[in-house]
Amino acid sequence: MSKPKDESGPRDPYFIAMQDALTKAGIATPTLVIDRARLNANIDTLMGHLPDGMGYRIVAKSLPSLNLITHIRERSGTDRLMTFNLPMLLALSEAMPEASQLLGKPLPIQAARQYFEDLPADKTEAADHIQWLIDTPERLAQYAELANDQDRILKINLELDVGLHRGGFEPGSTLGETLKAINVNPNLEMAGFMGYEPHIPALPTTLGWRDKALKGAWAIYQEALAQAALVFGGDRIAQLTRNAAGSPTYRYYEDTSLANEISAGSCLVKPTHFDSELLEPHLPASFIATPVIKSLPTTRMPGLEFADGAKRSWDPNYSKTVFIYGGHWLADPVDPPGLAYNSTFGRSSNQEMLNGGPDLSIDPDEFVFFRPHQSEAVFLQFGDIAIYDAGEIVDMWPVFPASA
Ligand SMILES: Cc1ncc(COP(=O)(O)O)c(C=O)c1O
């Protein structure tokens, strides 16, 4: 094993400026920060990539703040949302009753019933714009009963298994029967298909595996559309929602011959799980900022002090220690450079230990910055999101409640 090299060094002026803005705004607790200029650049990158006629659907769970979704809607000009749970479905129905909502996962029937009970009387318009995601004939039967009980037409979107194997229909007789069941039920309206394929970029390119998987996914989708055309007719099929993609794959769609809309959310804030070749043009736009509580010139391990010197001389990155306000998030430290968790000391949600090299220089009350691994759960852990733009914290955006 070769000796680790010292990763510490001068701080990035980008984060120094963000730190100054947080300090000026009087923020001194762990905070989720979004860089608005980078967010806007990411929205423009996404919209700029879409071919003519391709719709964009905002993945609400990955951008879990009404203000954030409103901002993205305004800049992208879309009125399409993908929603994943009952509280979010209700909140978005109340705030944006005119928006189209496609469920990104099938909602248990009881939750769908609850939706109609909780939807305010002056927002029932919202229910007309929902596409309920259906993955099995049994669930379709449940929703048919709900439509009957509510005496209203429910829009149905069928989940396709295009290779992810997370459930949904494959072309074949079950799909055929389901399409017919929708067609003959006056309370159900065929609204479209959803085929999600995030497994593809994770496949190796060797032996053409990735290409094969993508072509396979598209062939399955095409076959399902052909089956639907037999039941509903070609003209009707042309009007259906044909949803595909997510952040990792939206850039595969260069025309509307198959999908006519893509959904994406995470790539607009780019947590580390989205650091992929395809998403290279997107910029990290979300960070956790937290104050340093204690900055110590050496690293001392409780009960193992005799080994501290040897550890430090083998790995210079263990030279210094900071204890931060909070911690144990799904996130990696990014500034100051070279900070790392200490696996021997362990993780802490209260005061987490981070170690750094000899050049680490940070004082109590200065900020350490992290990049979240993902947005959907992490964004909900800090209260209002601080919106950073041109050296200032310009706004605070509340997040959705942390419920599923
Ligand atoms: C059905 C579906 N579509 C799209 C997405 C993409 O979301 P994101 O762009 O945030 O990765 C997801 C994420 O889980 C999903 O479940």
C-alpha cells in the first residue's frame, strides 16, 4: 500500500465567498444552500438539450420545496410535475391546481382515497390533471372502483418495465388485457406510459452492453405503444403522454420518436450521485454549510493516543481535527480541501469529527461545506434552504415536510 499524499491546501474562493454571505446573513447553524446562478445554468442546460416538441416534467421529490419548484417552473416554462407521495401530491394540488401531475410510483389505493378526502373543495380542478400510475391489473381494478365511488374519470398512466425490473408491465397479454379494461371503462381514461431506465448508464460500455440495454428499453417501449395502438388507434396514441428518463438518462433522448417528455430533477442541483459523464455539463448547485465548533491542531484518538504519531506520519491527512455543528449526513466534505471522516472515531449527528492535513486552516465559526449524495431526503434535514446569488443570501425557501 502506498503512503497517502497530503490532500490539504488553500480554500476555494467560491466557498470563502459563500461563507462570507452566510456570516453576513447571520446564519450559524447547519444549512442547505442552493447557488441560484448555477441552478439557473442547469435549468438552461437541460432545456437547451431538449429537442423540439420534447416536454419537461419536474421531478418534485428531488427538488422538495414549493419555492424551488415554482422557480424551475417559471424558468423552464413547464407545467408538468412528477409527484411521489400523498403529502406532496396534496401540497402541489393546492399550490398549483393547474399543473399536470404524474405519479412517479404507484400510490396505494387507500392513499389515493385519502387524497380525494383531503383535497380542498376549491382545488378539485387539480384532480383532473393527475395521471395515476398503475403497475398491475389488480391495482387498475382498485382505481376503477375509486373512480366509480368518486363518480369521476381518472386518468391512467401505465408503468412499463423497460429493463429496470422495479415492476410495471411488459408487452404481452397482461398489458393487452389491461389496455382493454381501461378502454371499456367510462370512468378510466388512458393517459400514457412511463418507462424509467436509470440502470443503463451504470452498465459497462464494453461489449456494447449499455447500447444494447438502451436499444432493448426502447424496443420494449415501442412494443407497448404498438399494443396500445391496437386498442385505442394510432391517432389516440400520438396524444398520449410518453414519459421516459430521469437525470442520469435524459440526454439519451435526442428526438421525440419514442418519448415525448422526459422527467428530471436531481441534475438541476447535482448531488454527487449524479457526477456522471453524461451530466458533465451540469454544475453542483447544492451544498451543506455548517460551522466549525472546534478546530484542533492535532488528531487524538480516545484511548489510542499512543498510536496518534504513527498514524499521522503514515497518513498526513489525519494531522488536524475539526468538530462541526451536526453531521452524519449523506454528504461528502468538499471545502476546506482534504477533509475526511474518521472511521475509527465514528460518525456523529451532534458534533462530527473531520480530519485534515497539515495545511488545513479553519477557525471556529467558519464554515465547512459538503456536497449531498442525493437531494430528496437530505434537503429536508435543514429547515429553509438558503438561496445564494452573487455573494449574498438572497432568499430562504421552505421545504416540504419530511413525510412520505
Ligand atoms: C419514475 C422516475 N422518473 C424519473 C426519476 C428521476 O429523478 P431524478 O432526475 O431526480 O433522478 C425518478 C427518480 O427516482 C423516478 O422514480
